[in-house]
Amino acid sequence: MSALDLLDDYRVARIELRLKSGERLPLDCVARSVKPPIFEVTFLPGVLPLDELDLEGRCIISLDADGSTHTLEARIDKADNPERLLLVELESFTHVQKRAFFRIDARTEVSYCLLDEDGYERDGRVQLNGVTVRGQVNLSAGGIRFPVEERLTSGQRLLLDIRLDRCKIRCVCRVIRMCGGGEEPLEVATQFDDIDADGRDAIMGFCFAEQRKQLRLKVQLLGR
């Protein structure tokens, strides 16, 4: 089954667009099939830089459904609307691995510091006095991807404070891989190693609330 088959109705998705500069721009969008292999993606007002798009470059669209991540590779067919693009599917595939928890993108604050081999902070303090970053994160109850200021090594353990609305979650995670770098923002993908049940429940509740916000955004886009 093609990932395009999942777009009979509008779905919240993530797209990477290629710019004339050669950089890739990730944006949230709502995708819907029009007439296969044509489909459309819709954006919030003011976020799509039409004049900067490489109209010959390939786009990558990803969405979660049925516990799997589905990816579409496409080219731009029509770009004459500042809030909407028409795309042509070139190829699609489904990630074999299934995620234990669904993921959402959100803006929040994360503080982190390295742990030594015994699990203690390197400065020996109970209070986390590490690096604090604010920006877009990709979060689930199983792990988090967030921006960092330095390159970390796979397998390193970090102590995190994650700010979620009115609460702060402290947990230990392990570095899985680095993302970006160069012209793109540097990010680290991590998996939670040590998180209590209340913390995991709080993250799941936050993810569900963010998902509802995204669905309300989809309804607003459809109502325009």
C-alpha cells in the first residue's frame, strides 16, 4: 500500500522542502490526496517561503499511522499559493519498525548535562546546572529529539529537565544519534533510560494535548 492511500482525508504531516540555497526546510503541514499521484499540502499563513523554494528539488513528507511511520518522496507540481503546494508522488515506503509511542513536534525548553559512568552529574551537584535550550523538539513517552549546542557521542547518558506546560520532568536518557549539523540545526535523538511512571504519564498527556491542537489546526485550515 502506498503512503498516498492514507491521504483520503486530511492528515497532519511533516515535510522537508529544498531551498534554492541547497538547505532543507522542515515544516508542519496538513496533507490530502487530490487525484493520485497528485496530493496537496497546506500550511499556516506566513510560513511557506515560495520565493526561496527549489521547484526542481525533491520533497520528503512523513506521517504516522497505524503505529508506523510512512514516508513519501515527491516533486512540486504547482506552487502559486502562499499557503498550499500541489505535489506529485514519486516513491513511498513504510518504516519497518513500529514505535511504542506516537511522537509529536512541539516547542518547549530542555536543560541537559552529561552523566558520568556511575550516573552522577559531572559537577557532582544535585541541581541540574547544564545547558538550557529552547526550541522545537520531537517528543514521545519513549524519547526526545532536541537541539543541542555541541556534538554528543552515541551511548552517552544525559540528565534532562523537560519543561511541559506547568510541570518539569526530570529523567535520564541515552544518546541514539546526532541529526543535522553544518547548515542545519544540530539535534540529538535520545531514548529514555530512567524515567518514573508519573513523568512518562505527564509526557503522554502532553503529547495527546498537542495532538488535539494539531487536529484543531487541521479543522481551521479546512474551514478557510
